[in-house]
Amino acid sequence: MNLTHIEHIGIAVENMENAIAYYENILGLKCYKIEEVADQKVKTAFFQIGQTKIELLESTSPDGPVAKFIEKKGPGIHHIAFASTGLQECLDDIAEKGVSLIDKQPRKGAEGLNIAFLHPKSTLGVLTEICEHPQN
């Protein structure tokens, strides 16, 4: 397995405009991209700080996973994402070690990344994402 760095931290928000204003006006970061990922029922906004990104997540549907997360736990840190090389090999290795996978195969995520989630019941309660930039 080859994890290279923390790619991003996902933060569930109830109101994207208010959240962007906080990160820009209070913390001085600049939102560089807003994107909707329709199959995940989410709108995302990205901020870069060093090598790591902050990904704001606003649900686009009351039955979306982010809406369910906020309903259960409230807004806040949703997941941590690690960058990898060889995503499928990482997933196979993690599964062999007994970790429950939400995604057994990579799928497309925001910013064109290939992504897969590990189940928080197997990751000490932290929803964990492994992602990889697609090969050109």
C-alpha cells in the first residue's frame, strides 16, 4: 500500500454560501472550485492549504449521504481522504486485513479523482476515503 499524503478533509455543511464565506472571510482561504457530484447527491467546494485541501460538502437531496450524516451527527468533519498510488491494490490490501469496504472498486469523485470509502465501523469511527489521480 502506498499512501502519499492527506489529500483532503471533508466537512459536511448545511449552507455552502455561509461556509465559503467563513473560510474566505475569516480564515483567508480562497475557494478555487465548486462542483456537483450528482451520483453522490452532493455539492462540493474546495480550498487549498499547503498540500492538503478542505472539501466542503453540501447535500443536494434530503436522502443523500451528507444530509443523513448531518441529521445524525450535525455539521462538521465528515471524512479524511488519503492520496494513494495504486488505489485498487490499496483496497485489496486493506480488505485482506479485515477492513470493511464501502467501495470494493474505485469510482469517480470530485475533481476527477478515483475514490473509494472504507466503512467507519472498521476504521475507528472515522469515515476514510482513499483517492488517486487518474493516470493520463
